[in-house]
Amino acid sequence: MTLEGIYYISQIVAVVMIFASLVFVGIQLRQNTRATQMASLQSVLDGIRDRYFVPGYTDTNVLRLMAQGLSDMNSLSADDKRKFNILLFDQCFQMQHVMQLHQHGTLAKVDHDAWLYYVASLFKCPGGRDMWPFIITSITPTIRELIEAYLAKNPNHPSYLDLNPLFRIEGGQTPAATPAQTSSSAQP
């Protein structure tokens, strides 16, 4: 074999190695993107768990405040109105986090849309509607416009109280579960 033959063979090997390394880098990038997306979704889920679910089942006052505020904000004391304001304000901050993750490609559209559906449902409740003028003074215009545009596009969007009637307070009491709700909640 001549030197020229060896040179051509080494060039072919080099091209194959470069191609293989590019394929490897592509695979690593895809895996990194998936890991980033999973971490982003987990941060959103951890946020709602840590700020609402854990306090909600460890302190029934949080659940009462949310239920009473969504049903009738005006039935709250002045201190509870401020607490309810912060609860809804925090939901808007979480929505901003979700929107930014989605815009950067680290959170799927389906997760963004599900969160927007939830947040919009809060402001379709009587108490959420009454609190909205106080909320919009402190949230970013981007989030305000996102929620308002969504609700304008979906005028029949259900309220959170329609989606989860256990939070509805009528005459100071939450409604009892109907037999249909009890049997459907028992199904896997």
C-alpha cells in the first residue's frame, strides 16, 4: 500500500469518526432536552404541591379560605381578603413561570394549556372575578393579557367551582357529594 492509499484511508476513517461523534452529540442533546423538560414540569408540579396541596391538607384554614374566597370574596374578613388576594396572585406568578418555560421550549404546550385552563377557571368564580381588578394592578401585562385573551376566546369556560364543586360554599357549607360523584370517585 502506498502512502497515498494510507492517506485516503485515514481521511475516510476521520470522516466516519466525525460523523459518529456528531450522531453521539445529537443523541446527548435530545436526552438533555428531555431531562430539562421533565425537570421543568416537575418544578411546576412541586410549586403547586408545596404552596397549596401540603398547606391545604395540613391546615384546613387554607382550604376554607380558598373555598370561601372563590365562592364569595365579600364574605371574607379584611385579613382573609388579603390572604385570598395573595393566593390568587401566587397562581398568576406560577402561570408566568409556566408561560416562560413553555416559551423557552422546556415545557410542553399541553402542560402550559392545562395550567392556563386551571388559572382561568379561578377567575371565572364569583370571588375570582371580584378579586381580578386587584390582581391586575400587580401582575405583569403579559400574564394579564394571556388570561384575559383566553377568557375572551372561551366565554363559556367553566369556573373552578364548576370543575370541583367540593370548593363551592353555599350558605356557609360545602355541598354534600351526590351518589354519582361518590361512585365515580371510587372508580379507578
